[in-house]
Amino acid sequence: MSGLLCPADEAGVVEAVRAASADRAPLAVEGNGTKRASLRPVQAARGLSTRALAGITLYKPQEMVLSARAGTPIPEIEAALAERGQMLIGEPPDFSALMGTTAPATLGGIVGANLTGPRRIFASGATRDHVLGVRAVTGHAEVVRSGGRVHKDVTGLDLRKLLAGSHGTLGILTEITLKVLPRAETQATLAIAVDSLAQGVAVLSAGLGSPFGVTGAALLPEGDAEHGLSGPTALLRLEDFFEFLPHRSSALRALLERFGTLRVLEAEASAALWRAVRDAAPLGPVGEEEAVWRLSVRPQAGPAVAAALRDAFGARLLLDWGGGLVWTAGPATAAAHEAVMRAAREAHGTFTLFRAPDALRASVAVLPEEPAPLAAIAARVKAAMDPAGVLNPGRMRAGA
Amino acid sequence: MIALPVPDPAVLARRGEILAALRTIVPGGARGEGVIGDPIRLKPYETDGLSAYRQPPLAVVLPETTEQVAAVLRYCYQNNIRIVPRGAGTSLSGGALPLEDGVVIGLMRMNRILEVDYADRFAVVQAGVTNIGITQAVAGENFFYAPDPSSQLACMIGGNVMMNSGGAHCLKYGVTANNLLGVKLVTIEGEVIDIGGTHLDSAGYDWLGLITGSEGQLGIVTEVTVRILRAAEGARAMLGAFRSNEVAGQVVDAIIASGIIPVALEFMDRPAIHACEAFAHAGYPLDAEAMLIIEVEGNAAEQDFLLGKLKEICARFDPISLRVAETAEESLAIWKGRKGAFGAVGRISPDYLCMDGTIPTGELPNVLRRMGEMSDSYGLKVANIFHAGDGNLHPLIMFDANDPESFRKAEAFGADILKLCVEVGGCLTGEHGVGVEKRDLMPVQFTEQELDQQRRIKSAFDPGWLLNPAKVFPLAGNPALSR
Amino acid sequence: MQTSFSPEQLKDPDTRESNTILRTCVHCGFCTATCPTFVLLGDELDSPRGRIYLIKDMLEGGKPATPEVVKHVDRCLSCLSCMTTCPSGVNYMHLVDHARTYIEQTYTRPWPERMLRRALGLLLPYPGRFRLALRAAMLARPLRGLVPGESMLAQRLRAMLSLAPAALPDAGHAPAPKVHRAEGARRGRVALLTGCAQTVLAPSINAATIRLLTRMGVEVVVAEGQGCCGALNHHMGQHDPAMALAAANIDAWTREMAGEGLDAIVVNASGCGTTVKDYGFMFRETPRAAQAAAVAGLARDVSEVLLQFGYEPAREAPGITVAYHAACSLQHGQKITGVPKQLLSRAGFTLREPAEGHLCCGSAGTYNLMQPAIAGQLRERKLENLRRTGATVVASGNIGCLTQLGGAGGMPVVHTVELLDWMAGGPRPEALPSAPEQKIVESMAG
């Protein structure tokens, strides 16, 4: 790969794609490149970064709407929202430590990978659900818009959703409009010491099945020394008005006391803990010869998946989303990858090879195989969006 | 009348043969025939919730299994026959309007709840289960399915998926897409594909997101896995009566700006208030120009806290009255009026067209004013009922379908409203879908390039444009036309 | 909804009325969801909206009814659940009544069906004839398993024999024309519609009604000349016999109204009540219009009258759990939903309501005879929902439901009035189990 294009505006992106198409010279699309070590290595002639497309273009707090160019760093957006007491609903993770980078993620990167933090388990949905509108440049070197700046828009096929999570393979996001929400006044976390992961998921299910509006439900298999949590610990987060938390937290406590020793972490400690969960920090430092996988299964299947991975390669683990999101780190070997694929398949779930050395990423399926009829549709969709195959070729699947 | 593709004479000529073939695939049983083919009985299938547009189909098929749906699609694919999927037939955009040479596939007989799991909080249901049927099935455990379109009593989950339906409570709980985990999709080739599952966020392309709201363009959904949520400790609605539409619009703005997000924030203007009160007897303020239904959730103390703050906000805008529902029955009646609102307008006008544009909430007073001016200039009354919190308008244009001139005016008025929505930064449809109704307005919101891109995605799923081909996309540029 | 009737067609008052009704419908489809036949059969044509469309087409065309239309209109229970659901206020009842009459006038049914309908129309409204027919059916009842085949005729024969009771109460209870004096000071005077089939199948209901009302100080008149309300014929589209029966009632009660006067006309079979309350409409184009409207205006379900005169129990709470089965004619036809429940609670019963309370049990007049398969499915569904309440006894306000749900369900089914009468000092309803689980303390209070 020679050189990195950083167009300063959307027209520049269009031009770059046009040139790439004409030259049959594929582009490796990225924001700040924080996820270069994720999925498959891209075989591209040049890199194209959206990092120069930066800045918030519209913010209407009273309408709960914010638009920003794709290359805008997430912390910049969060700071602007915080000034008006608002927040990003999807609680986007900061994986710089996990991925061994220093730059912050961009809005385009978070949406392009559809990454959602712990709040995913709450009613509000995934990051892609908060995307009200996008502008993107397709492989046809054309600008398409999908959605807009209003809260509900079902006009036409939902290309927003197709582009979110397509990792730059179908189009290059240039501007994104998000729904935002007022930030809760405060938060608290109930930490319950549990005997096993299965018991931990039972605690999380009980919390999520309660009427108290749990917005985070995670399981730390090894506890958290910094906050004095030893052994497997289930975490349940409440976020709301100051006036509401005493009742909610004591009601939740009464519901869960039968499961084990219980502690309440107040606002600041709670926030620090959930930042760690959000960023998969409890997995610990990831070595150069190690890999990180992310599996999503139904919550009750989480403990069995975790056990299988432990047996297979002594996996380090973190369970979020009520037990259904299983983060795991272990040796970057084909055997470990095989174990992850098997565990996901047996749980009827999904997996992503989230970080690994190039050799492993290039030689395995980093995402689950799709059934043949769907794979055929996928190939046609890719061709429909990027006929010359110039956008992140091979990023998600070999030859696609 | 709306233009429909020229029927394929080859298909029309083979009608008898096609009916016979469909009957072998879907023979029917205890619940009646599987295929309807006689003209008298096809007539009631000629329209849906938008009865201004009508066209009897070639045949109606009522399958009871996914395998039958797949076999019907395979047969139609091999024989180049167009298909129109239909759920409860409650679409307000004509999503289920048939084609003369098309087979309607009705999913009403697929109405079983297949699995409910409270620990993992999901339900697997067939496409023909009604929206409220899901909530009723899990209400015993205090769970519910969140999206609640006004037609939730009748509309079916398969249709909700196809339209990405919203509802009064999506301000807090999101629309259909936010609440889906998986679907069983039958492709035009008759392949059955499981998309998603019982987990969150499948890796790979977001097929689930693309299919949701695709209006039957990409395939037919026969099973749906939805998230179910534990209901809040309680909920209470408040009615605020105001002196003008503009003032009520300002109240909405002030509420959102306060940092309190009610679970629902609904607006009705004077004609709507009167029609709905006649139906629901909910004690709506008949002396008001505009009314807001504001609902909050939580235990009694939390409700009091939130309602107290909301009352303070409302009080700043010289309300005519503020009333908090004191009992569950009162709340039910308040919602019964709102949810029956469209039908209730049938009491004051023989016919209506229901618009569904969304606007930035800040534009509310401006748009309401301009809509009033249009109403005057067209000489047609309009009742306004909408989801104020998210800017999703439902102006109901009242007309007389027995008077062709009145209908033409209503259509033009509706188009003007939607153009206005786009002009102020909004869109043509917030939750009802484009259907056939707004098909020809698509170029108002999208460039030709953008429409072409959507058409290419459609072609990737349905190369022959057999699936619901006269909907969503303008007929010009629609390959189904150029047969 | 758009309609296309010619000015000529609109000269007919029934067509004009139907046009008005059709114009009210906005085709929203809400009604489909609460229609029992749509829930079971999953076909638009077996939903109210589908039927409205079929009827509209039939009436607009002005041609004789076709078998396709007849099939789906016949499947309608006339439970009127759709009218409760309809936000637009479509009067489906008057539309489907018109359609049934139109069908009867323009369509020739296959002869076995014709005979059956004529026979039912000639038997059911007349207690003497009905009792004789029932005795014959009771004799044949053990043979019902021998009726071969799955033809509609065979199904209907089996259904009829199955519905025949194993034993018939003796005829002595059928109230003759008479004035039943109030106990103590007279607080009111009402006429009682004694009904037709009910007097034969369950004379205890009228007896309980009379006891209860007179005990409350209400004089009860069984007027000379009153009889069947006409609903049975009306629902089969047999216009003239229905009108004749109704006219007799109107005349009988008009005499009473003109004489000593009436505070109400009490109906204790809600199916009949719905029709009596509609007399004003039925006779709107006849010389009896004014009298019919007056009669309809005085018609009350027995529960309404009991509430009006301040029903109070006299016994201690029996500790019995009652499942209240809302008859369609009461909850949908007359929109009376809370009153019977209120009375039962006041009487001291623990009240339960079954799931899907809005769905018909399948009785629907002669429906269980004419459409046995659908009626049977609805019955099973209703019984299952009633069983799930865990109640000891089912109470309902309509003889049709009592007959449909009695017997095989395992739970005794009684008229609401029988329970109320018992608690007010009357006899314990015979249908109640002799030794219920709960201990019953019977002592006069106050």
C-alpha cells in the first residue's frame, strides 16, 4: 500500500473513488485506522482515510439531533454533547488499548463497524438504530443519502443500516446524523458476587427482567481488583434522575440479594467500571501473538460458550449484554479460532475475529460463513454498491 | 387512480393453470380453501387500509407454513408471476394493493406463537400474529413487545417488519428495527434463510436492518424473533389542553429541551379531539384547540415527580386544562381514543387520506400553520394527530370518495404536505411506508442516483422485480414495467 | 369508503341505510382482529371488513345473492364484536341484517338447508312446538353418533341432537300472562319478556327474575300477547315472521304502557334484548314506528334494572368464585359490560374474567346448529379460557350461551340472575354442585 489519501471534503472522496475505479486500484478505507488489526487484512493499492472530513455540522439539542462528518473523533462529539447535558445513546467503545493504537475512534469507524457499548442491552437498540441519516460515497463514485435528520424515516430501502456495519466495503460514510439523548443525572451499579458464570447470567436475567430500567448487565469472571471485586461478579447498572436511584437500587437489591453478596458502587466508581467493560479492558493487555474474539449469543448460552473457550485455550473472558456478548482473548492460533467458530455455531450465535496478527486474519474466516443463497445475494449487493470492487476488498470475506 | 404496471398478458392467459398449480401447493384444510380465485371473492382483497386505491388480484393464496410460502414463491419465480405480500391489510400507504396479474400471498393463517423465553427476553412468532397478540402472550409475566402502532390490535408483525412500524411509544423504546433479533426470510427463488437469531447484532452485513422496512421488495418474512421487555412498574398519562396548535408545538419543544423524555408525547388538534372523544369517551377537552397526551413510566412516586415537572412546563403556556389519569381505566380510555383516532375520523368524514411525513420538531409550529393555509386553499378539512415527540405527523385529509374532484384535491393536498415536510428537512414517511401512495413522490426526497442505488439493491434480491413491483419506486425506471 | 348506488337504488330505505353505514366504514381493518371467524379461519372474507365488502358489492350490483357471498355472510355469528372495536361507528348489525334479508329474498338455498331453516323458524319461537321437538330430539340423542358422513347436513343433525338436553325441566314453570305483585311497597312496575326457547330450556331463569324483582318491590307483568322477540327469524333473514312476532310484543307492551304504565321492559336473555332495543329501527318505516321506538326506549337488560332498583344481597358471601362469561349480545350488542360484574361482586362472589372475553362462545342464536364446526371450535376455546380462570361456576346473561357452554364443560353454567336471586334469599341454583369446595354459610343477614 502506497500512501494515504485524506480528502478534505466529500467531493475529494468521490474523486478518489472515481480514480480508484478507473485504475482498478482498490482503496483501504479507514478513519483513524484504529481497527486495522481487525477482520481481514485488505489488499489495496492505497489507503483512504476520512480523518480530514471532521467537525460537527449540526447540533440541535432540543431536537436531540447531531450531525458530524465521518472523520470526527468520538471524544470531540461527546464533549460537545456533554456541554448540553446530552450523550451518544450507543455508548461507543474506545478500543485503542485493546487494539494497540493511540488515536481515538472516529464517528465513521464506530458506525461503519456498528459498535455499541453496554447500553446495547437496554431498550434503545444498537448504534445503527440511532443513525438517523448518512451520506456516503459508493463504489460508483456517487453520493447517496439515506435517512436524514428526523427521528423517523422509513422512506425507501434502508441503506443506512446496510452501510452501518459494512466496514467500508459498500460505501464510504462521509457524514452521519445521530439521535442523541439527555444524559442521566447519575448512575449506580449493583455488584453481586456469584459462584459461577451460569449463576451470574441468572442474576443478570433477573435484573433485566425487572421493571427498574437496567442499562448495563455484565459479568466479570475474575472480578475487578481496582474496585475491590474478587471472583466472578455480576454487574447491573442503573442510570436515571437523582430522585429515582434510591428506590430503584434498593428494589433491585431486594430482588437479587438471594443470589450472593451484594455491593453498590456509586456514581464515579460505577462510571469507571462501565468504561472498562465498554472498552473490554478486563481482558487485560493483549500480546502481539494473541487474538481477541467477540461472540454474540443468546445470554443463557454465554456461560457454555465461555466454558468451551476456557477448555479449548484457557481463554480470558468478559461477558456483557446480559451474558450474550462474550469477549475473549487467547493465543492467535488456528486451533483457538476453530474453537471460537465451533462455540458460536453450537450456540446458534455469531463471532468476529476482532484483533489478530495478519497471518491468522488472512488465513481464516473472520466472520461466520453465510448460507449459500445469502452469500449469493451478498455478492450481488456488493456488486450493486461497488461494481469495481475498489472499497476495502477482502476486508470481511476472502474474495468479496 | 394510481398507475399500475401493465399486466403481463401471458400470465393473465394462464390464469386457470396458475390457480390449479397454486391449489396443489396450498390445498387448504380445516380453515378453508388455500387459494381464492373467483372474482366475487377476490373483490374484498382488492384494497387494504388505503381504500382509495383498488385492484383485484389474479389470485389470493393463504399458506399455513413457511414451506408453502417457499413453494409458492418458487412457482411464481419459475413462471414469472408477480407477487404482493399481505398481512392484516391495514397498510395506510397501499402496501398490499394487488396487481391484476399478481398473486396475493396472505399470511393471516400463520398466526402461532412458537416460542417465548423470559430469561433471554425474546419471542418467536409467525408473521401473522398481531402486534398486540405478542404483548398479550407475554403480559402474564409483565413483559411486552414495545413498538405499538395505532393499528396494533389488527396489524400483523410480518407487516410491521416490512414497514418498520413505529408507534406512540417509540420515543423511548424505538421502532420495529430496534426490537428485532431475527427473521425467517423466503427469497423470490423460494430459498428459506434465517437472518439473525436470538442474539444481538449478527456480524456481517446488517441484513436484518435492510429487510426491516423493505416493504416486501426483498422477500417474504414468515417468522419473526422479537425482543420482549419487562414492563415498567407503572405508567400514567396526562392530558394537556392548549389554546392553539402553535402553543402546543411550543410545549413539545419545551418538554424535550427539559431533559425529560416521556414514553409518549402525542398531539391532537380540535377536529381529532372531537372525533376521538365520540369514540372513546375518554374525557378529552372539547374546548381545546390542541391537546397533548403525555405519558410517563415508573412507580407512583416517580410518576408524580415527572408529572409534576411536566405540569410546571405546561403551566408556562397558559393551558386550558391539565388532567392526570387517576386510574388504569382512565389511561386505557385515553389511549383507546388515540389509537382509534384514524378510524374515529370516519365519524366526521366519509373518507380520509392519512399522511405520515416527519419533520424536525422545531418546525412544528411553522408546518402546522402552513398546513392550515393549504387546508383553506384546497377547501378540505384536515385533522392532525401525531407523534409530537419525534416529529412524525399524521394529518388526516378529509374528503368524499364519492366525489372524484374531492379525491383529486385530497391527493394534491397530501402531496403538498409531504413536499413541505421534505422542504423543511424531513421525509415523506416516518412509519407507514412509501407503498403505492407516495411512490411517485420519491424523487422529491431522493435524487435519481439515489433511487438507482436502491433499485440495484432491490435487483440483487429480486432480479426479475416480481416482489411487490409497483410499490416504493416510481414506475418510470421500474424494470417490471418494461416487460 | 366509496360506494356506487344509483339514485334509483337509494330510494329503498334499507339500501339508503346501508349506503350510510358503508360510507362510515374507512376500511381500517381493526374489526378483523376481534372477529371470531377471522381469528379461526384467517381469511379476509370471514372478517367483518371482508363481509362488508362482499355485502357492498352484492347490494350495489342489485343482482341475486351468490353462493360465494352467502357462504361468508352465513358464517358471521352476528356477535357484533366488530362494533365494539370499530372506531368509526359502523353499524354492522343493521348492515348484516339487511344482507341476510336480501339473501333470503333473492337466493334459493339447497333444499335440505331450506327445510332446516324453515323448521327452525317455525319451531324455536313457539315454546309448545319447541318442547315437542326437543322431546323427539332427546329420544334420538343417543343415536347422534350413528349419523354418518361429514356433509354439512350430517354435521348439523349431529349438532342438533347433541344440543338437545338429556332431561327437560317440566313445563309448569313457564310463566303465564299474569301480574306478579311487588313485596311490600311497590317501587316500580316492569314488563318481563318471558322469551321462547328459554322458557322451555331453563324456566328457572324467569322464575328467579320474578322472585328477585318482586322481592325488591318491583311489580312484574307478563303481558298478554307477548312472545318470542323475533330475533331467531330475524337472524335467518326471515323478515315477515320476525316482524309479526315483534309486532305482537309491541302491541302487548303498548297496552301495558297505556294502562298502568311501565318503568321498563325487562329482558333476561340478552340476545332478545339486543333485538327488542332495535325495534325502533326495525319498524321505522311502518305505522308502528312510534310505539316500537317507545318500546325500544323502555327495554332494559335485567341487570340494568337490578342496578337501578338497588340490588342488595341478603345472605353472607358464599365464598364461591364465579367466572363471568360476557354474552356477545350483552357486551357488544347492548354495550353492557360492567353492570353484571358489579352486581355479582356486590352479591359477594369472587369474580374472574376469562382471557379473550370478547370472543363469542359459538352459540349465536341458531349458529351452533347451522355452523356446527366453527361453533364447536369457539365453544372449546371458550371453555378452555373459562377453565383457566379456576372458577367453580360460570355466570352469563344469555340462554344461548348457557346451552352452548353447559353440559360437557365440567363447570356448571347458570344465569347471572339465578346467582343474584340466591344471594338475595332465593333458592340455590340447581346447577350448582351440591357440595362445592368452599363452605357456604347460608344465613339471613339483616
